[in-house]
Amino acid sequence: MIKQVEEWILLILSESFWLNLLEQFRGFGPLAPIFLAMLESFIPALPLVAIVTFSTGAFGPYLGFLFSYIGSLVGSILVFLIIRTVVKPYFMHWVPKRKNLDRWMRWVSKQTPDTIIMLSAMPFTPSSLLNLTFGLSDFIATKYIVSIAIGKFIMIGAMAMFGHTMIRSLGDPWVLSGLGLIYLVVHLLYRKLKAKAKLSEIEDEKKEE
């Protein structure tokens, strides 16, 4: 049993395993990365960075970026519009009775397009939370959509560069270590931005629901 586990780990760590997986992923065509990136908007547990990495590995940095960007943006817009046009009319009458939701709306009312762009440009920002809070609010839909379109362009572009470099450097521990350091720095920057925008308070209240 232990030997089989060791063999499985060695297989996962081998470059040939990932190259073969990328070849199979490429066989599904552009609909695969577009659909998976779009699905991440509905299922936040899906790792968007992994989807973008596979897309860039299978289709190259430019097409991989384009397919991932289209899917992620379309998914976020769909979730936002569903919440705004379907959920909100039957949900907002609860706000006076729910303190948490009332706080969400007050938080949204203080945000600007610049803040939305910065938050949506960060890979650690829960896009589902942004879509939910702004979808339930009276924030102008076109401003929100344009803001996340700009933010996601930056985020997916950075992810595509990150993923493309990682795939090309699978056998180079120095480059992989450098990418890990960049990932850590971006995470620290996100924590500072989240604190400034008071997004952590909204996240904590959402967990209490």
C-alpha cells in the first residue's frame, strides 16, 4: 500500500504526467476553459488559478488568457444579474429585519468603482461575495460590470502569466520558489486592501448567516 502511494506521488510530481493531462485538456477545445472559468462564479470552491494555469498550458498564454477571461467575466455577470433581477425582488424586504444584510448594503454604498476594480483584480477576493452584495444593492449595474471587467482583465492576465511561467519551469525549483514568493506578496497586499475596504467584516457576517 505504501509503495503504491509513493508511486502515485512520483507520478503526480513528474513532468510527463502534467504534459499528458494538458494534452487531454486541449482535446476538449476552447469550450472547456470557458465553461470551467464560468462555473467558478457559481461554485466558488473551484480554484480559478488552476483553471487559468491549465488553460494557458493547453492553449498558450494569449488564448488561455482570453478563454479564461471570457468565462470568468460572463459567469460573474450572470450571477450578478440573476441576483439583481431574480433574487433581489423577493429578498430585499428582509433587510430591515436582518442586521447583517443592512450592514452589507451600507458597505456597498461607500464603495467606488476604483475599489471594485482593485478588489476584483486580487485573486484572493471572493467574487461570489462581491456579486452577491452588489447584486442585492442599488449600485448602478453598468458601473459594476465595467469595474469587474477591468479588474478581472488584470487578475486573469496576471494568473495567465503566472501559470504559463510555472508550466514552463516545472523542472526549475528556483523559478518555482520565486513564483511562490510572488504569490505570498500578492496575498499580503490583498490582506491590506481587504482591511482598508473593510471587506473582512462582510466576510465574517456572511459566515454567520
